[in-house]
Amino acid sequence: MTFDILDETTLARLGNIDVWVSVYWDEPYNTEGSFSLEVRPTPENLALLREGRWVVRTDAAVKIPMRICHRSNENEDANLVVTGYPATWIYTKRVSASAVKNEAAEAAMLALAKAAAPWPKLEVAEPKGFDTTFEQQTSGATLFDYFKTVGSACDLGFRVILIGKNSAKKLVFEVWRPTADPNNRFSTKWGSLQEASWAFGDGSYANVALVLGAGEGKDRAMVWVGDTEAEGAERREMIVDARDIQPEDGETVKSDSYLKKLADRGASKLLEQLRTGSIEMTLDADGLEPGDVCFCSLPDLGYKATVRVADIIIQSQTDGTTRTARLGTPVWHKI
């Protein structure tokens, strides 16, 4: 594993790092990611590894540039340590006030990227045709926060990749979602999934909400939301006080548009009262990439889950290199 160092604006190759003390390289699916590179403080390294420059793994099939954001020698050996983030960091420095609601997620993300102030050698990819709709609402944030919010809600990844050679090199922002590979199966039964720890609970679970809006007594606006047909022990009710949502623009407490606002508040609150459940495990990360779908099975607990790889983390020191898959939040189902 070696690293090319590229100029901040032209992407011209300035040099190469092929000897290091330690490396931490975290490539994400739809979150921040980060990297650190520790090298000996030679005059060549000090001149080469400067803030703003891009670090690129030469062995990567898809090249994800990492921007150097900080460097120091504040360690026991006084080595040079540079740290930073994937090139999506650019969008932490671009903001928007646009509202995104009930829109095709991919189209909304690409439109925000295209509307941003230009960055040297950065382009926006053509849409791939993902039809997932972002049904919530978000506005007034950095573009990175928009992408993270919309991507997480719609199971879409986003990244900035490096393509081209020599003077034709450029950065490209794209929205992506890898197709599930049925061969990515992991189970404690086969030994490919290990060290599972788990916890489950439903004490705070609710699936039906009575949302109370404007008005008093029998004239107060109210609406039931959630699994309203649930009965018996399967029905778990909660109250949502939404008096802060008041009718506007000619609405009354009985207007459909107003009741829809109350229903949206209730649905949001129900999302905070889900059954709790977590299973952490270690799986064989060889061959996996960010965004890949994993099919996991814990037959001894009676659970199975489908989950995407949230990050691939490479760590290298003098005693060897490890490659770890950090999983997203799985949705576990009983077998």
C-alpha cells in the first residue's frame, strides 16, 4: 500500500509515500470517514505532506481522495502525523437554505451539489436512476449534512472519487447504492460471524399515538396515527402533545392539512419509541467494500438481518495490517 500526494487545486501528482509508521484509513458509505498517516519527519515528508493536499491510495480500485486537514508532531517519537477526511469534506464548506421534502433523493442530492459554488476540478456525476423518495424535510445546513440526512434515510451512499490521469484528473461527486450480492452471507454456524454480543427490550415501545393539537376539551384537535388496527397486547399507545402546532393560512382544527401536520408529528414521535435491539459482531471483511449488503444469521439466537457496510477501515502498523467492516444499523428479524 502506497500513497500518491496530489496538489490541492490542480490534482497534479507531487510525490509518493511508500514508507510509514502507521496508517488509519476509514472509507464510509454515507457518513464522515477519516484518515491518519504517521511518517518519519524527514525534510521530504515535511515538504510533501501539507494542509490542503490530497492523499490517494494507489492500490484502490475506486480512488477516494483524503484531504490533509491537520498535521503535527505531538507524539512520543515526534513523528509527522497528518489527519483529514474524504473529499466529501468539501461539502462541509458549502451551505444551502433550500428545503428538501417529498423529492426523489438522488435528484435532490445531485441538484444541491450542482447549485453549490464551484470547487477546483470538481464535477457532479450523472444520475444513476435511484427512485427512492425522501419523505421527510430538511433545510438550512451544510451540503454534507443534507447528503448525510437524505442518504441515511433513503439507503443511499455518496462520495467524491478521483478519475482520469495526468492533466485529465478530476474529482466527481456521485450518489451510489451497490447491488446486493447474495454471496455476502455470514453466520455463527459457519464461523464467518464471531464475537456476537446482544441486548433486546420493548419496555418503551409504542406503536399507536394519539396526537393532541390546538383547542381545549372536546374542541381540541386530535388524530390517531401508527398501527391503529393493533389490538390486545400488541397495541401500545402513547400521547403526543402537539399544541405548539397551530392552524395557519385559513386552517381550522378540523382542516385536513392541519391534521396532516399533527399526524406527521405523531409518526416522528413513534420512531423514538421503537423496540430496542442491538447485536454487535465481527465478520470477515475480505472482499467487502463500503455500501455492500451483508446477510447475517445468528441461528442460536433465532435472528437474521440484512445490513450495509457503513465503513471499511484499514489499519496498518509495523506488526501488520487489518481490514475491518463497520456495519450500519441492522434491522433484525426472527428466523
